[in-house]
Amino acid sequence: MKVTLKDIAEETGYSISTVSRVLNGSDKISKQARRKIYQTAKQLKYPIYRTLNGDKIVDSLKICFVVTGFHVGEFYASLFQGMSKAAEEYSAQLSLISMKKSFEDTVEAIKELSQGKFEGLVLFAPEFKKEHYNILLDELPDDFPIISNGLIENPVVSTVTFDGYSGGFMAGEHFKNQKYQRCGIIKGPFKKAEARYRVNGFRDQVVQAPDMEISWEYQGDFSFEAGKKAFESFQQVKEEDKPEAIFASNDAMGHGFLEEALALGYKVPGDLALIGFDDLPICMRHRPTISSIHTDYKKLGKVTIEKMKEMLANPDQQEGILSFVPVSLKHRESS
């Protein structure tokens, strides 16, 4: 039977809230109480993940971070780096695993991982839908928690992801403050919820603002090539309807669009303004530098690890809780 905070509280004589605070790293409890709670948790084989003043009395949290559909590029490099930095800060062991398999084979591989050294799974699988997660929940042990870093509506597993809606809204608000009126959107793949959230946030801000409109849209797929094709579509718009300001739903598409525009002599800003999403390193290296919605991948990792610890400490808590990590706008030369 799995050990709970209540078991530790009964064994030590401290309240459940005190035990929870200690095991989550609070230093506002007496050293004597902390030591007793840590030692009791260790004896009962409760999973704890911190040290006590350097004493080697606790274990390290072991998480497998599984990514599907991996491809070479700055996005995945930034994601992996941020998650790794967060794990290092929490003294957690994070194993990064890329899977390019069918869904059925992915489930089988994750089942094997759940039987090994790992205590929980973090999954970034943007293509997964609700039914995929339901299958995973049926196949995995009840005491092996799952956290998704990919967004779906009405999630059935606990989800930690960026606030894409607010990011899109910020982009529209920035264009409003810069006095742009005609706006355009380069959208991400419709089947991905995060792409829809970003567009919806941008659209809601523009539609409610006086003297602003969305005069052009392009359906992309988050790739650099889609950004280049978006520019071809942009060129076909009548001059009086061409947008002055473009929101690209990710940096790769924004970069592709910008390269084509500059090659044909457009001044950015001047003739065009552009904001991307993700704030990847290319945004700072490019000339002009690219405005983008900043996503802090280390913060994403920290919130994810905290959530994993909470789920391990409270295995009976409700599944499907959605936690948004805040984003911000980095204003640079392109807007």
C-alpha cells in the first residue's frame, strides 16, 4: 500500500500540513521537526526529493520526459535546455527521451518506462488528443503520474503549458499601442490546441479595438517553409488591404516570412511590423531583431516538477488540472 502524508503525520505526531510543508522544502519549521519528518519518510519509503542541510537522507526525483515528433531546430533545443536547467535546480534526474513511433508503439514504450526506475512521466506530444491520454491512463499504473506539456481542451491528465491565449492578446495589444490598424495572422496547424489559443487571443484583442481589423490570414503548420509561403500569399493581397502588422503564431513561421519580405526590399518596421511566438535565440541574432512572445522554458520545467512532486505526495488528487505558465512580450526592432 502506498505511503501517504497522513501515515507520516501519524508516525511523527505532526499535522499533515506541517509534514507537507517540510517535504516541500519549507525552512520555517524547526530543524528537529524537519529531521524527524525526513527520517520517518525515509523509513516508510515515502518518495522525497530534497536534502536537509547537506545530510544525505533523501532520494532524487527521477522523471522521464518523453517528446514525440522531435525534429532538429531551436524550439526543441530551447525546450530541452530549459527543462534540464529546472531539473538541475531541483536536484531531480530528468531523462530526455525522443520517440518517433506509432501511438501504439509509444504506449508500449512508456509502459516499459513506468516499470523501471522512473517515478513519473512528463509528456510533450502536441499531436495527442483526449482519447490518446485516456488510453495512456488505462495502460499505466495508477501510482505513475502523468503530466502533459502539450495543451488539449478539457484535459484528462494534469497539464502544464504556456498561456498562448494571453500571448496572442499581448501581440494585438502591442500593435494597438503602436497605432497599427490593418493586421494579419500566420496561423499554426488548426488541429493543435495551442495554435488555436494563440490566434484566438490575438483575434479577440484586434476585434474589440476601435479602428483595427484583421485583413489577411494564412494557415501555416509552424514550419519555416510555411512562413515563406505565407509571404507569397501576402503578396497577392490588394495593396489597400495588405496588413501593416503581422502576428506569426511561432518564430519559425515569422522568420520565414521576414526573410522573404526583406529579400524583396520591405522595410521592417516601416512597411511591415512583425511579432512571433516563443522568443527563440534567432530573435536576438536576426537583423532586424524580432519581437516575440517570450516563453520561459526553465519556468515551465520548474512548474512541471513542482506539480509532479505534488502529485506524488497526494496521489488521490483530481486529474486533469490545467496550469498556465505566464508569457510576456519582448519588444524589439521588428515592431
